[in-house]
Amino acid sequence: MASLYKKGDSQFYWMRFTIAKKRYQESTKESLKPAAQKKMEARIRQLERVESPEPIFERLMAAIEKETNKQKRHIMRRDFARRVLTDEVVKLKLEKAFAVYSKKPHSRNPSKATMDSYERIWNAFVVWVTENRPELEHMHEIDPMAAVAYMNALWAGKCTPRTFNWKLTFLRGMFTKLKLEGSIGDNPFETIEKQILQTESRKPLSREQLGSVLGNATGELHALIMIGAYTGLRLGDAVRLKWSEVDFDTMMINITPRKTKKMGKTVALPLFAP
């Protein structure tokens, strides 16, 4: 309720009223009540216009339209819409995000080595954001422009198509995985296209070249080359070969290669006389 009153021996009328649960008490600077009444009504209308969402929204849209970059205008509209529709934004710091990600269940149950690789990818991304977009501190603040700029930087750094696609897949998956924990709207990496893989074919070594390799290799390297030559195992599998996987009774090697480990596929390789 609005009212007029006089303070002590003041010649001016004072006004008091409440708008949006905020109490106002001001002098009208008017000594006549009709003039003071008009002054109070005008002041109330002024404050009601300020507190109303409509003029605030109009000023917001006008400020957005001043942005000359079309993509930035789109991002600003989307961000404000998300913030209005979200009752509470959960703020997840970029540097703390991987710890949350690592504790979530993963369908393929990645190995520790794979998770370590993922963590290196994420840490590199966080460093880039800190250096190039320091205003972005939380997961929900990462926009498509930042995602595109980062992937462009990777590609400019002579990143191979396979590595590019691998990192893109992980980053896209991480933002999807932390959608709720990070109040993430649209995935900023979703629209980035993968690179076309350019495979290279390699000719097998000739008998002379193989003889040269075996003639110069010594010690453990010579043993690994011989294992690879007689079994077809990749270097990584040859290095990890265990005695428990070698059966001299049946003259067989029973091993689960790293490439088929996720599928649990074991292969049997014969041991030849040499």
C-alpha cells in the first residue's frame, strides 16, 4: 500500500510503498498533497517498469542484436534460454570434471592405460581453454566456438586424422556423459565432423631385407622379431607374451591379443620347429 506522510517539521510530503517485496521511502519534494500524490504515482510507475520482466527482456534482446557475429548471437540466445529454463545450474569446474567422469560406469570398461590416455586428452583441453578462453571455467560454459577452435588448433598442430578422430570421440563422449553433472545443454563437440582416414599400405620385407634385419638385431630385440615373424603377433602383444600362455605339450600359444581383448577373443597359434 502506498501512502504520504510528513516527517516532523518538514514542509515536504514523504512517500512510502512496496514493489516486488522491496520497501521504498523517499521525499516527494512537494509541499502540497495533490502534487505529492502525482509525484508518488509517477515514481511507482517508473519503478514498476524497471521491475517488470518485459522491459528487461527487451533490453537483453537489444544487447544481443548488437553482436555482429551471427554465430555468437546464436550462442548467446541459446545460453540465456538454457539458463532461464534451468531451475538451478550445477557448476562443474573443468579441472574437476575428469574425476567425476572416471567414477561413472562405462559400458566397455576401459583399462587403466586407456583412462590415463583419456585424462591426458582432457588435461590438454583444459590447458588450452585456460590459455585461450580463460572466461570459461565450467563445463556448461564451453560453447561450440571454443570446441571448434580447439579442434582446429589440434589439426593445425599436424595431428593425424586417426588421432584427431580419437580425441574428438572422447571429448564428445565426455560431455555427453556429464550432461547432468555439468548442466550441459547441447554438446559443443556434436557438430564437428571427423576427418577421413588416409591409410598407408606397406610392402612386406624382401628375403634380403629380412635377413639384414635379423643379422643386425641382437638380444631381446632379436627375440621379439623372431616371435613376430613366426607368430604374426603385433609388437605390443609379443612384448606382453607370458610363459603361462605357451604350452610346449601341445606346441601352441594361447593368447588374447590387445585388439580383441574387449571382445574376450582368444587365439591359438602353433609353435613351429625353429
